[in-house]
Amino acid sequence: MHIKFLPHGTGVGQDAIDYLLGEEDHKGEIRASVEVWRGNPQLTGKLIDSLKTVHRYTSGVINFSPEDAPTDEEIGIVLDEFERTAFSGLERDQYDFCAVVHRESNGGIHIHTIIPRVELTTGKAMNIAPPGWEYTFDPLRDAFNHEKGWARPDDPSRARLVQQGKAKPEWKSGADKKIVVTDYLTKLVANNVVTDRQGVLKALGELGEITRTTDKSVSIKLEGTNKAIKLQGLLYASDFSPRTIRKVAEEAASRPAGRGRPDEAAARAARQELENAVQRRAGYNRERYPAPRPRTDLSAPSDAAAAPLDAALADPGQRLPGVVDDGQRQPVELVDGQPGTTESDELRADPATADGSVLQESSRAEAVQISEPVSEQVKIKKAAYGTVFEPGFKQFAERPSVEPAAGIGGLPDVSSLLVATQWPGASKFLSGAARHNLVRHGGPGAGSVRWERGSDRPTEGEGGTINDRARKIADEAIDQAKRAARATAGALGRCADAAGRAIDAIGRACRKADAAAPVIKANMDAELDRFKSDISLSDYAQAEFGYELVKKESSASSKVLKVGGDKIIVTRQKDGHDVYFSTGDASDCGSIVDFLQNRKRVNLGEVRKELRQWLPSSKKPSVKRPQRPPERAVATSKDRTEVLRQWATMKPYSASYLTDERRLDPQIIEAFGVRQDSHGNACIAHRDASGVLGWESKNKGFTGFAAGGTRNVSFTRLNDGPITRLVLTEAAIDAMSFAQLRHEPGTAYMSTGGTQLSQAQREQIAQIMGKYAVPVVLAMDKDEAGEKMAREIAAMAPESVQTLREVPEGAKDWNEALQAKQRAMPKP
């Protein structure tokens, strides 16, 4: 079993739901079964599409191999543990979670999960799978795999020669390029032409441009294609050898079918690691998303809630406070002599009928349901006293049953009626004269009454005869009790009627609120948009938090700000929003709203209050706001913003490749501003007038260019004096080698990262030559491609600019010449 999260989440939520519920998979094959196990897919899709953020949902998948064969009970347990892990520290009404199970014809099972990236009670963004999610979910995966003996993705015996990945759409009708390349290399391995990693890289280099290498993969841009493909598997690993492939094949062939043997020790270790991760996440979630206050208990009304009814019982003609009597009352429909309910959403029930019988069925348990979502009209089927309505949640309130009690003349005992309904006014009503009217008298089976000797009161006697006066007294008492019961029932009916009108008023208020909610939300969203577009994040950071502009590192497209040890880069996107990112903390990034929240830990309301004074339209502007026009960077695309972020987070070059392999002097490397990426590659920036556009990447056996970047020209001057000469080379390493061999004061160096020039590169080179109007040394490689490029540059040079062709002696390029010279030098 394997758990992973997919790089989706910015598209239309309903499209994602349609895919999960569709009959066909991404390959167009019919799914054997599609089952919804958690949540409501349609509501999840609508919730996702209501979000205004870029990343709107998190999509994940739990894969089971055919031999795992999990039972439905095990699938349910896995989903429960997944939910507990993902949402630890949260209540169930704080998030939305949907899970759909796909069963394949080969026995494989895939559980697709989709979670809107929002916490429901605060509206804050919530991502259950941020960078580093493996530290939380891998222990969950490992615990189940070791406990159940399920297939483990980290089992070496399950490694494949190549991991095909998902074929690109444009390849569906033809052969998968990854398979074609792997078949080609496999033949080379079988013929002993390729025997190690260097042989693999050399063979791939003949097929196209290698753009990136890691310990487990190689990325290559094949000839005739515009995008690189990533090749993974044993064949492309750094420790590749023919022997490892044969060993894995033998282990795979000997592996038995079905589940493996459980490993209790490993399972316990994974469980402990999982619990630690769950506790960490729970602490974070409780701090960021505090749980909402508990809702009112629906089963027992409070004294405060019952006070209006006490008053109504004391004065049946009094209306409940805050209830608007619209003069409309729905009559009770009698069905077979018993009261029913109308189709209206209002509660209208009179507890006493014309013949004086008290309604009993009207007080039986009834359910109250608020329809979802809240933007629709609130629907209330029936209501009970004491119910609290909170739009957006399904709630059920019950009124206790009032069973028939032995009473007077067939009526239920009034005290039983009041106590059974649990109304606080019962004790008050049963005091005094009302309680006197409820004195129970003898009935059938109670015995006879006789006169006591020497008194006017009848007493029990043997003959069982009843004195006429005693009968009269009993009849009067019964009549009084009936009248009291009717009066009580009438008071209860009026109270219920008033409660119905109160519920109507609440419903009307909710409908008005629902109608106004979209307008209010639109205004609030528009204000947030103005914060991001109308306020200069650079000015705000400098004025409010003491950041200083680093002019030497800033450019037209990015502003570099620093305070203490915190360094941020501010750029402007095409939509006009200022965004920032910190060079020291990858999670510290976003808009001006995120910038303020990450530094002051304030809620959105406090953010609005503070930023309103920075809006140009503010009537009470902040005294710290500059009087000059806002200072902003030139708008750039999202790819350009990501390029700037990656370049800003790189450190100065410190690896050994340039010094040991290329024999470059560390001072030259530093003067050219070479940086080092996370893979140890040497990176040399390409720029235009607005700043960094991308960078050349170089390492042993690897040449590449920044993903998302744009090739232009690398321009370097080694001193601040006037430029008297320009040197143009193909690669940045050649420019550094030329500088180490033949540098002259006043020389600036340019490189293009290859001989195939784009129109932007041609324009940039022509602009630089025209700007400085100094001699240009064409120091391309000594080969046919270098000669062709030299002729092209010479043809585009202005008439006033002299071009000189210089080639290294006895070498193909300037770095070969430098290495030859270094080898020829006597060792100290």
C-alpha cells in the first residue's frame, strides 16, 4: 500500500469530482467499480469552486497492489486513520473530506481523496499535505504495510528497471518516449556497451540535452522536443550496474504471490513515529484553527430561554417578546380525529380541540432540519420549544412524548403533561389554586364513601352507597379540574403559536442574511484585492517593519529588502499583486496579507483594519505612508517570479567541480557571481534590463538551464571602471577561462549558453554592443558551430564596433586551453 499526494489543486473542483466519479480512468479504460466512501462529492466540488485562492484543493491517492486484497473493513480502517492523521486536532465540522474507491479489473484498489483547502469555521487556508508531508504520512503507510504484510514501495525486490510514470497526452497515440529510450539503453547494457552511470549519461547525451541528474533520476530533452522527460528506475540511478538489475530480477521472480509476512517490530516503530507526527500536527491545527464554541444543548431549554413562556403561562394573552404577529395563523388539519400538520414550514398546533380533548400526538418527538447550503431558503419542517437554529448545520431536536396519564374524565393529568414537556413554568403553574384544582378524587375501584359519625364529610363504608352531597362535591371538583386543564392547554397552544411566529421571524432574517451574504462577501474580496494591488509591499515593509532596500541586489523586476537576518524578495505579478518570499524560510511567502500575518500573528479582521490606512483612498492614511508615488517592481509572470525566488535562495558556489575538474581560480568564480543550487550545480545567471531571467547549470556530465527560465545573455564586468572591451563566448565556463588566461582591465564578458541564438539574445547582444561601442572579441569554440556564430555576431555589429575573432591554440575551447596550461605548469 502506498500513499501519495498529486500535483493538482488549482483547477475546477467539479471537473476533479467528475473524473473521480467517471466510468473511465485517465487511460480511457472502464473502471470495474466506483464507490463513494466518505463525504458528498457534489458538495465538495461546489465548496472547492467557491474558493478564490490559487490552490483550492488537495488531491491524494492510496494505492493497493492486487496481492494486498484489502477487505472492506480494512479499507474503512485505513480511511479512518488517514482522516485522523490528516485532520488531527480538528472537529469534524471544521473540514470537508471526500474519498472515492476505484476497483480495477486486475484486483488493484485505489482510494482517491479530495480535500478543499479551507478550514470551515475560520475561512483560513488549510493544506493537509504541505512540503514535507512524507514525514507525516509515510509512518501511516509503513504501519499498515508492516501490520498487514501489504506490498511496500520501499521494498528493493519491487524496484523496476524503469518507472514509466504517466504518459503525456500527446504520446497516447504513439510510443512512450520513456519506454523507447529505456529499450535502447537496455540493449546497450545487454551488449556490454554501457556498464555504469557514466555510460548511461553518455548514451543519453547522444539522444538530446541532459537537463538534470539526481541520485535516482535523469531528465533529458530529446531532439525535436520542447520539454524534458524524467527517467527514473534502477537503470538511471547513480549506483547502476548490470549486476544490480540481475539481482532484482531474481528476487522479483522468487517473490510469492499474496500478502507478505507482518513485521510486528517495524509496525510498532512506525506507529510510534505516526503518533508523534499526529501530536505535532494536532498542536499546530489547534493553534491555527481554534475550535468553534459549543452549540446550545437542544435537549433541555435553559431557564433564560424559558422565561418568556413562564410569562405566557401567567398571562395567556401576552405575546412573546421579539415576535412579530403578522395576524396569519395556519389551522390544524385533523386526520381521523387527530391533529396533523400543514405543508407550511410554520408550526401551527392548538393543543385543545373543540370537544375539549387534549392533543397527545402533537407533543411526540419531531425533527427540525435546516436545509443545506445556507444560501438557499431556510426550510423548517416542524419546530419544538427550545430549539436553537444555526444555519449551515443539520440539527435535530426532540420534544419528549406525553403518554396518556390516569386523569379526570378521560383527560391526561395536567401535572404529568407539564412535567413531561420539561417546561420550567410547570412548578409555578402547579402552585396555589391551580394545584388545588388537580386534587384527585375517587373513581372506579377507589372504594365507596360514607359519612363519618359526628361530621359532615363522607367516609368509606361497607355498603358502598354514595351520599348525594358527596357526589355533587366530586362532580364540581371534576368540572373545576377540566376547566383548569383546558385553560392550561390553551396557554400551551398560544405559547406554541408564538414560538412558531418567532421561528418565522428567524427564517425571514436568515433569508435576508443569505441574500446579503454574496454582496458582503464580494465587497470583502474586493477589499483584499485592493490591498494586494494598491499598496506597495516594498514601501509597507520598509515603513512598518524597518526593512532596508538593497539596491545592489535589486533590479527592475525584483526588490531585495533586508532587516537583521531576514531577507525578502518583492516582485509584482501580471495581475498587479505584489508578492514576496523569504530567502531563509520557504513557507514565508505570499501577498501583503500573508506578510502581515506571518509577522504579527493577527487575524484577517485585524489585517483589514491596519491595511485600510495604507490604501490611497483612505480618509485616515497612516502617518508612515510615503508621500511619494508607490515604489513597485515591474510586473512579471509566475514562472519569472519562481525563477527569481530560486535564484535568491541559492548560496555562493562552494563545490569542487569548477576548481578540480575545470581548473578555475576561486577568485574568478566569485567575481563572476557563480551560485550553487541544491544539487551542487554551478549556476551562472542570464539577465536583461529587468534582472535575472534564468541561469546556466553545469556539473560533471551535466549541462542544463533553469526550468521556467529564459535564455538570454550572461553579462559580467570584473571591476567598476569604464568598459573598453567586450568578450563574447558560448558558455560561461569559457568566459571565466578566457578571463583567467587573458584578462585586461576594462573587459566585460558575455556568454549565450550555446550557439543557437534566440531573437531576444540577438537583440540583447546588439543593444550591448551599441551601448558601449568598444571592440568585441568573438571567442567562440574552434569548430564549425563556433565559426558560424562568430560570423552571425560580426554581421549584426554596428559599423562603429570592431569585431575580432580569437581562438585558443591547440584546444577546442578556452577551458581546454586553461586545463592544458595548468597541466603544463610545474608542480610546487
